Amino acid sequence: METKEISVSCPCCESRLAIDVRTRKVMRWSKKEELDSTGKPVVRAEDWDNAFDRVAKRQDSATDKFDDALSREKSREKDLDDLFRKAKEKLDGRAEELE
């Protein structure tokens, strides 16, 4: 299986960097003081709370986007009928001009 993320220690400040292999971007970093004895970041309760808040906001946003798309889809038939009617009127107007 292909590794998606690598973890690297900075030679200067000894911070820990987590890098996404595909995008080649730093996903997160932790100062040396924030690492445990194994070199992994220490996760505090406030970190979990922040992550939970971000996920909750993302879910709310997704619900709003879905509702907007659903309402646009419901009115789509009416919008297409209006466009067809306008195009027909325009065509009828051109036909009268030619007569």
C-alpha cells in the first residue's frame, strides 16, 4: 500500500512536520515541546474541541449547500419553460418581420 503522508523532523528546530506525499504540502507541524517521547504530537482536549467545531461547521455548510441546490433544481423546470417561451416569442417576432 502506498504511503500518503510522511513525517519529517526539522534539523534546525526539531519540529515535526507531516507532509502529504501527493500534494507535497505540509499538513501539520508540531514544536519539539508539543511532542511526546515517541515523537508524535500530543493532542490536547482543546485540539479535539476545535476539530469537532470544524467538522460541525462543515456539516452545516453541506446541508445549506444541498438545500440551495435542491431549491434550484425544483425551480429548474419553470426556468426552462420561461426560456423556451422567450425564445418562441423571439422567433415569432422575427417571422412577423419577414412577412
